[in-house]
Amino acid sequence: MDQRDTDTLTAGSAEVVSASFDRTADPRLRRILVSLVEHLHGFVSEVGLTESEWATAIRFLTDTGKTCTDTRQEFILLSDVLGVSMLVETINNPSGGGLTSSTVEGPFHLVDSPPRELGAAISEDGQGEPCLVSGRVTDPDGRAVPGATVDVWQADAHGFYDVQQPGMYQEGTLRGLFRTGDDGEYWFRSVVPRFYPVPVDGPVGALLRATSRHPYRPAHIHLQVDAPGMRTVTTHVFVDHTPYLASDAVFGVKEDLVREFPVVDDAARAARVGLHNPFRAVRFDVVLAAEPAGPASAVG
Ligand code: BEZ
Ligand code: FE
């Protein structure tokens, strides 16, 4: 841009601000900043943002930062409820071709899951509806992946994670790190989780209230599955028919991740797997992409 061009532009216009990044050494950084400026300016112009609205936005972002601690990330929650976490996640992870879809990791994968033997119970007895969770980890050709790690974490039957109720459970309850057998199978005993609200006592909660949005996530179990030579998938299995399946506060539901958790009334099987009869059961097979994976398929 020469001097004459610059003079004809409004001071502080998107073009002038974008040009200020012309000497950025890192081309990717330049591209991101230029596009950010263009979209931000476009947004401000489009809605005709008032000074008082801009001051409110600055206050909101300041409060969001102040709400963050070592164990709470209000900016991630903001990104979650605006659908940005899911967008970033979707454009960066392969999908289709039978691969297991990924979804948001969420803020409750804070602590390491305890390594457990296949079949172990991750919940405490008598705390909810007993549930058998099992599945097989395979590659895209259906070959078993032995020795895959299956890291699981979930809310309890009341919709709370262990870290939200310090002292209530033994450490590692509702979490487990399993390793698939030679047949690629994993299984563990748990309880059916309940739907729950994302944290609403901060600025993001205020945003949800101001927009008459509910804060709930449908009931789900988190899984992060990893194996040498394969691409890690961070995902959930959602309980079919749970409330909020069609209106997840963080937009994390993908249809292929929803499963029935039918009631099994079979005393012999219950005894074999070590659960009270009747129990619920879900099967969730996981198909991992081989590494290195190409770029994610198109969004949407
Ligand atoms: C979760 O599923 O744990 C979660 C995800 C996003 C925001 C809050 C919670
Ligand atoms: Fe969750």
C-alpha cells in the first residue's frame, strides 16, 4: 500500500490496521491477525457497536479473565458456549469413513485417571444405576488395536464430577485408564451418568441467563483413546434419550456418538460381570485413524 492509498483510507480502518502487520515474519501469524482484524471490523460495523456496548464487552472479557484460576478456565467455557471449541475441534480432527468422531474435551479432565484392570469398577457401589461399558478399538479396516489406552471420565448419577465434590469420593472415582486386550476389547463397570449444567456462577453463566439459554449438557461418558501409530481421539458416548441431546449447551453432540443404554435383566450375566441385576449396558466401539492423518475433512 503506498502513501496516497493510505491517505484515502479512514484512520484505523481494517485496511490500515491490516497493513500494519505487513512486516510480520511469520506468514501464518500475519494471516491470522489480518483475518481477525477484517472480521472484527466487519462485525463492529455491521452491528453499529455503540461505545457503551464496547465498554460492556471489555468488562465482560475482563471478568472472564478474572474468573480463571488453576482449576477453572472461563475462556474455554466461553469458547465452548459460543461453539468455537467444537469448530476448532472439528476442523482439526479427521472424520467420516467410519472413524469415531471427536468432540470437546471439557474442563473436567483435570487429573490423571488411575490405571485399572479391564472390568474394574470406576464408580462406588450403590451410587446409581449400574452400567456395563464395553467396546472394541479398531483401525479403519476393522483390525483390533491391542494395547490401546482408553482413558474414561464421567459425571455421577447426580451429574457431578469427582473434582466438583472434593472429599466425597475416593481419588480417581469415576475415572479409569484401561488398556485394550489382544482382541482390542475394553470393558469396565460404572453407573449411568446424569445430564449436568456447565459452571454458571461466572460471566459465562451471566451470558447464558441474559440470552435465555439453558446451561445443560446431555448425559455422557468421556473417552480419550490412544495407541501407538494411531491418532488420538477425544470423544464422548452420549446416553440416548437423555434430556438436552438436541440442545447441548456446548454443541458437542454428534449423531454417531449416541448409544442406547438398554436395561439388561440377566442374573447369570450380572454375576459374571460383577454387577447387580438388572443393569444397563452400552457398547461403544472406537475406530482410530492411522497416524499421520491428513488434514481434517471439510467442516459441516
Ligand atoms: C464436559 O463435558 O465435561 C464439559 C464440556 C464443556 C464445558 C463444560 C463441561
Ligand atoms: Fe462432561
